[in-house]
Amino acid sequence: MATVPTREFIMQTITPNLWFNGDAAEAAEFYADAFPHGRVVSTVHYPTENLPDFQKEMAGKPLAVDVDLGGLVITLINAGPEFPINPAISFMLNFDPLVEDDARGSLDRLWAALSAGGQELMALGEYPFSARYGWVQDRYGVNWQLMMTNPGGEQRPFVIPSLMFCGAAQNRAAEAREFYTSVFPSSRTGTVAEYPEQTGPASAGAVMFSDFMLENQWFAAMDSGAEQDFSFTEGVSLAVACEDQAEIDRLWEALSSVPEAEQCGWCKDRFGVSWQIVPANMADLMQRPDAYQKMLAMTKIEIDGF
């Protein structure tokens, strides 16, 4: 009988937020059922009144659903069709034989669930870097890389957000990694593998694969080895829970590079990656009278404005 996998659970500071076109609650239930240790953590609803005209049809419906995928919580934003998700940010799923007896079987079962109604971007099979790997875009447009890990290597979490630098951000993965690890505390670089020669748009010395820690959470980054017609969008953003206004101000100053993208605590960095810089007690602040309307009027979040 397979052992129960043990995962390293951490207090998350950075939470990936995924933009859904009205079906976030449905997707949350799908992931909770598909992932071996998935569960819906919480659901926040839109206010029932005083919504702006473009959101009136969402009154009382789910606004955001938190889902634990087995060590990493992601937030599904229930909104409209404005920001379809693309492969620029995907999620690596590490199946480690040292953690789970039936790692291959678990990988195959999750692959079957995620690929049903989706699209295989890299077929499930054996690759030079993994005995079993595949990249799939599921029925909701979310991208997953499923991989059997090397049991002899340094252990990584089950879920790692992965940034692919392509389009306007091509060949900037190393620059981004150095920038992010300088901005966030409790950061370090892990594995770095470079392209030995020009590979498609990736120049020799560009990042074939790298991973790094921000706030004690693992992320991965790579430069695309093939031409892509997409790059980073608000479809997947990274929300940072800040302890106070001073931390909000510092991160906003460091990360926000596109003034026209600043709204409701959202900003966009020099590489095009979207961030949400928010107070750690945002849920409590949103319980205050007219909090939702006050937030809509902000660019950077001002805690005293609630």
C-alpha cells in the first residue's frame, strides 16, 4: 500500500492568483477532486449591492476561491473574459519517489484528470531531464508541468509556480531572478542550467531552467527555447501579503513599473509580471463599511483609506 505523502507546509506570503471567466467555483471543485490532497479552503463573495455597473451581474457570486493543491494555496478570481490564462506562468508538479511510493501512478492519474478536455503541450513521456514528464493546459486554460523528480536531488515542494520568459521578456529570466531575490527577504538561488548554444530565440547562456526562493517559497524560471506569441498578463498574478503600510510602500516602489497598470493594489513589474501588493489582513479590512468601493478607488493600497 502506498505511503501517505508528507509535504512541507509553509505560511505563504506569496499566493498565485488565477483569473477565471465566471467559472472559478467550478474549477476549484475540479482541482480539489483531481489533486490527491486538494481541498477548497475558503470562498469570498462579491457584495450584494453598490457594485460598479460592469460588475453588477456578479452581485453575491463568488469573488475569490482559495484552493490548497497539497502544500501551496492558489486563489481563483471569479471575473470576466478580460485576461485569459496562457503558458507564460505554469505550475510544476513534482512527484518524488522518496515522498510517495506510487509517485508514477499518482502522476499518471493527475495527468489523466488535467488533460481531459484540455490540450497536451508536451506529451507525457521520458525526457533527458526526467523519466516521466508532460506539460498540459487544462480545460480552464491553466498550465501544469508534471514531472517525476530525481530522488537523489535536493527535495522541492510538490507545487512550484514557473515563469517562462518569452515574447517581450525573452532572455530576461536571469535578470528577473536576480531582481526578485534582491527585492524579497528570505531568498536564494537554487539550480541554474543555461542553454549551451542558441536555441530558437534563447541565446547561448540564457536560462534553460532555474529555481529560486522568495520569502522561503520556491519559484522556477526559464527562457523559452521556441518563439511564442504570448507573454505575461494579469491572467496569473502573484499576491504578496504585507505586514504593514511600510512594506506595501517598499514593494510597490520596487515592483511597479507600468503606471497605467496600477489599480486596486495591482501593479506590473519591468518584465510584465503582474503583482498584487496587499495587507496581510486584507480580509478583515474588507469587512469594514464600503470597503469594496474604497478599494476600487485606490491604485496602491492605503490601509488608512479603509
